[in-house]
Amino acid sequence: MTTVKALFVSSRPLSWINTAFPFAAAYVLTSLLGGGGGVDWTVLVVGALYFLVPYNLAMYGINDVFDYESDLHNPRKGGVEGALLDRSLHRTTLRAAVITNLPFLVFLVMVGGPASWLVLAVSVFAVIAYSAPGLRFKERPFVDSVTSSTHFVSPAVYGLVLAGAAFTPELWALLGAFFLWGVASHAFGAVQDVLADREGGISSIATGIGARATVRLSVVAYLLAGVLLTFTEWPGPLAALLTLPYAISCAPWWNVTDDRAEEVNRGWRRFLALNFVSGFVVTMLMIWWVFLRG
């Protein structure tokens, strides 16, 4: 039970919905209104379950194993913001990630086609490349934020492609906004770990350009995401307002210095709460969008 609890914490339960919901929403909406022939409930359930738990166990579990030295210096680790895995659990975590992911991936390959295989391959590669030795995209400034955003946007793109979506300019604007939101969120989250990452010898966008510049980049990226949302189909433009609380939450640290970077954790905790509020509002907007086209 101790091992199961450690794997549970390592998979970041608070973040499960951030990958499962984009897939499920994209797949269902496209299947219902995009000419996909209706929802295949088996595909929906299996896909949602995959992006809910196994996907996150792989993403965060691999990270916890190979970031262990840095995490030892990080006061955030050991709770809901990330596990501090004992060395004795490292091999078990990697095995669990493989064992839980493979059956789902085999099924999803079987029910998809070449386009969906490509998106799924990019998604899984991004999960592995972010933390695995030899790749370590998380230690390449800017590449780290782009890869992290891919972790959350790619399940939505996979759901769209699997259901046969038509990629209109409005849909590209929506995906672009989501991607910028992911880049901004990762970058802002990296600020609070500047000191711990430097002690552990780990690079990031925040250690590369500094805490102040990273916070400013996050604010701008959130605002640009809002601009892109104004080009989506109604009532999508209303979602542009949701980017403002994120930008406002980051703004108090506009001039933060590296030695005070850990204070940004207060803003990060607000970010975690904002996600639930934003998720609810986005869901309501999606229902409205379906109603208008029903």
C-alpha cells in the first residue's frame, strides 16, 4: 500500500483532469457535431482513462525519478505539488509507468489511423523526452515550456484527429490559445524552483533567463492567449476573459528577483485553484456552443 500511495502522489492527482478533459471534450464535441458519426463510448472511456491516470503517471513519475537530486532541495516536494520518491521506488515507478501505459496505447493504436498515431506518438514522446536521460527537454530553456504545453494540448489534438475534426482557422486559434496558456503556466511554475534547480544542477527557462523575465513572459503569453480566443467561434471569445485572472495572478511578481523566486509559490497555488474555476466556465461555454449548433 505504501508503494501504491507513492505512485498515486507521483501521478499528481490534481492534474489528472488537465489531460483527460481536453481529450474527452475534443473527442465528444467533434463526434457529435463534426460529422464523425457519433461517440464511440468504448474509445471515449478508454481514452479518457488513459489520459486521466497512466499518462500522468508516466509524465510525472519519470520526472520524479530523474529529478530526485533537485527535489531533495525543493520544499514543495513531498505533497500534492509533487512526490519525493524514495530511491527504492524509482525502478518500481518506471516499471509501473510502462505496464500501465502499454495496454492503453495498443488499444488506441488499434482504433485509430495514421494521423492519430502520429499525434499519439508526439504526445508520448513529449512525456518521455521531458525528463528521460539523454533527452531532458526540461533542461533546455524555452524547449521545456513548449514540451510541457504539448503534454496538455496534444491529448486535445489527439481527440480531434481521432474523431475526424476539420481544422478550421477558428479551431487553430483555439488550439494556439491553449498552447500559449500551457507555455505561460509552465514558465510561471518554473520560477518558484529557480533556487532548487540551480542547487540540483538543473536548467530551465527560469534559470536560463531569470525569474523576472520569466514572469513577464508568462503574463504576456497569457494575454496573447486571450487575444487568440477572440478569433474563435461564439461563445469562444468569452473565454478570453479567463486569461485575465492568470495574468493578474502573475503580475505581482513582475519585478521578482531570483533570490525571492520561491515566494512565487503563492501565485502558483492560486493557479491551481484557478484551473478548477476556469474548467467549470469552459465546460459551460462548451455546452452553450453545442446548444447553439444543435
